[in-house]
Amino acid sequence: MSLSRCILSSVVLAALSFSTAASGDAIRAVALTTRTITDPQIDAEGRTSFWVANLPPRLLAGEDLGAFFTTTAVVDVSSPGLYAERQLGFVERIAAPSDQPPGLGAGFSYGTFSQMHMNDRGDIQFTSAVQGPDVSGVNNEAFFVVDRDGVARLVFRENQEFLPPIWGGESAHFRFLPNHQPSLDEQGRVTFAAYPTTPGTFATRILQEQSGQIAVLDDVVTVSTTTGPTRDDPPQSSLLEVTTMSINAVSSASNGNVVFAASLVPRADNNTQFQTTNAIVRSHADGMLSPVVLVGTQIDGATVSSIFRPVMNARGDIASLVSIDGPPSTRGILRASEGHLSWVARGGEVAPGSEPGTTFAGIDSVINLNEAGDLLFLAYLDVPGSTPDEGGLFLDRPGMGIVSVARIREQAPGTEAGAGFQFLRSTAAAINNAGQVAFHAELSATPSNRNSGIWATDRHGNLQLIVREGDMLDVSDVGEPADFRTISTLSFHAGGGGGTASGSGFNDNGQLAFRARFTDGTRGIFVSNAVAIPEPATVAILLLGITAIGVHRRARRTR
């Protein structure tokens, strides 16, 4: 479907100008609404995308249905959907429940929207239920992409028939794994796991789609009888198959290579010393699979007993949270780089850069791995003389070791004395390819209306407050009376933890997109440049856009 048919409304927002707050940061207002909206994602050029929920609007005293965005440009609030800035400052609705989806015939329409990913170049992948002729519970979900040029395409629909090249000319139907999240890489490829409904064919497969063409990764993993991961088939090798409903936690790197955790069973036609086991498996450019590590592998005297979601970058570095056999049983973070396995951190080990005697009490999660190999993770600490559950966000940089980004009970930058971080979540933290970290956190020893905020590090690693509950944002137009609204809640999209190919509200330039809800019930999408270092070309584009559009707008933050 063409962009002209997809777009029901085009909005020119005064989003190209900034004003500087007292702290030296600039915040750009993107959208303001009375509806429920999702956390925004942001691409390399600072353009955002977000959902407007299919829920009744909350009308405010003295407002009407036209008060969706700011008074600079008005769209119909009665039509929810997926919105994006196809050009900086131009918000367009690119998918709505009443639209006919691409790749489906007359009588079909989108239903309920869910998962969305936006890559650095502005492609958007999303999941939607579909409505139409002969739609049932086995074929009502589909993946779609709207590319950077605004062209929409169907990626895959459940129970869609196609001809996998690996099955000797027999067609197959596939169903998605429950709650599975596809990933979108920087070339526009969509990677997802599905299982075939063809009788007698059981193994879950990894599928990759690009520009309408679908490829199926191999389902055979060659495991060496020698120790350590290897790509080369030794004289003594064993063939293991990926088994039914076993693939989980698929992560895709920005170049399309894939890593996942899976259960493996020996091939029936292959005599092997291996029994069914779990493993981290990665793909290669030719579609072949090889193991990274198997459950039962010993590394520096520690035995891997279970595996969680792995992540991988384009150069092939892999990291994963794993369980380690006792005594005592604990968790650790395993890194694989150039065929070498090593521990990043393990429960019970000394925590670098911490107080004397401090150890990792437990490793909570691997958050993500950037293209430079920087690894962000959340861990809890055992600090002598301290109360339990102290922990924080940590960054492991190749050749530099582990450094602390933020610690529970540590003084939060930009806040009054005594205000410390109280609660950190792995799902609310992100790392970009410049090594900057952004996160949302709750505070202790603060008033209830000021007890959370968003922080990020600059290019030098200095942690700065971006925005905080209780702050006031001026969302008025230039020439209009100031319209200060008090923030009641904040959030931002940290990404799905799917490697570098997962959408995020924090781009490589350090721009951070966030959602704010105000005390009057309105909600808004905003972009902060507090820790951003814009390229000269970006500045030129902004100045040109301001001149060409002739619209100037301000968005200030005060405390």
C-alpha cells in the first residue's frame, strides 16, 4: 500500500527549534495528546515513532476532540495508530486500525497493534492482529514493515504457505512462538522464530525476511567432540538438531547474524556421545549454525548449568547470562569473542571499583552489547556492613574492565542532597554504540511527586539528570502564552534486549526520546539533547528546516 493511502493525517509540528533550560539541555516537543501513548523510539537522525492506543480519549475541561497535538497543527484524535516523523518535525500516521494492510486482499484491515521496532535508518517493524475473510486464531497475527521511504510491506502472516528451500520442494505453514518478539536490523531484515505446522516436521526454525524474500536458517548444529567452540568440523563430530518449540530469545545483530538459546537433540541417523542438551547457537553468513557454548561446559573451573537470553553485535561478540553449578550455585555473565570464552562477572567474585571486600551477590541480567563490545549489565552487591540488595548498573569495556554507572543509594546527580537511587531495572536501561548509558530510576528520600527521573551519561562518562518527575515543561508555541505542565510520571523505551537490532529511545548521537504524563492528564512525546553531540550536518539540517518551514517553537524544562 502506498504511503499516500497509509497516511490519514500529516502533522507539521514546531519540532525543529529548541530552547535551553537552566541545566544547559534542550528538549524538543514532538506530540501532546489526551490518549494513552507508548514510549517513543528514535532513529539516527532524531526522528521518533510511537503508538497512540486504541482507547477512548480522556477529555479535559474546556478541550475538545481536536486537542490531540499542540495548537500548531491538529489531527483527529478519534483515530489511533502508529505515528512517526518521516521527516524531522513532520508527524504522520502511518498505520491505523481501519487501514488495509499491505500484502492482504480487499476486506482485510489491521486489528490490535503490538510490538514495534525502529532501526537507525528509520525503518519500522510492527506486529498486528488482522481482521478479514476466514481469519481465525491460527492466522490472525502478522509482521509488517514500513521502510524509511514510507513504503509498507507484509513480512509474514501466521499459517502463510511458502516454499522453504531446505525441505525438498515441499511447502510449509508456520506459526509464531507465543510472545515472540522479532528483531529488525540496520538493513531492514526481520528475524523471527516460528514452528512449522506440516505433519512430521517438528523443529522450530529461525526465519529471516528482507524485501519480501524469506530465508530459513539451517536446523542442524555441528558439535565438535573436542572442547571449546569451533566452526571447523573435526574428524570426530556430532550432528544435533534444533528441536520442537525449543528456540527462545532470538537476538539479531545489526548485520543480520543471529544468536539464540535452544535445546539440541542428536540426529537419529548419527551415532553420537551427546545427549539432549541446551546451548547458545549462532548463525553465520552462509546460514549455517554452530554452537557457542553447551550446558555442561567448564570454563575456568565453573560449569555452565543453564542459559538465558544471549545478545550479539555485528563483529560476532556474544554475551549471555548463565547459571553456574555449585557449590555454591550462582549466576555469571559469559562473553564469547573470536572463539574465546571468558567470564565477565560471577556471583561471589570481587566487584571491581567498589568498596574493599565488596563482591557480586548476584547477577540479575545482561542488558545489551554495543558494536564496540561494551556490555551493560545489572548486578547486586554484597557490601560489608551494608543492608542487602545493594546493587547497580555496570559497564564492561574490552581492555578496560568493569566500571560502575549507577549504584543503589548513591547520590543521584542533579538532585537535592540525600536523594539516592532506590530502584534500578534492567528493562529501563540502554546503551548506545558510543558507549553512553541511559536509564530510568526511582529515588529515595524525596517527595512522592519527585521520586523518579531519567539519567544518561555524556561522551566522557559523566552521569547527568535529563528530566525528573515534578519538573515543568513549557509546551506552548512561540507567540502564545507560556503553557507550563507539571510532569507526574516519566518513562522511556530502553529496547528489547535483542542485541543491537532492537529499537530504542536512545540513539548513537546521545539523543533521548521519552514520554511524560502531566498532572492534568495529558501526555507528551519529547526528545532531549542534554547529552547529545550533534554532527555539524545535523545542525545545518535543523537550521534549514526552521527556515524552510517558518515555524518556530519552544520547549523548556524548569525545576
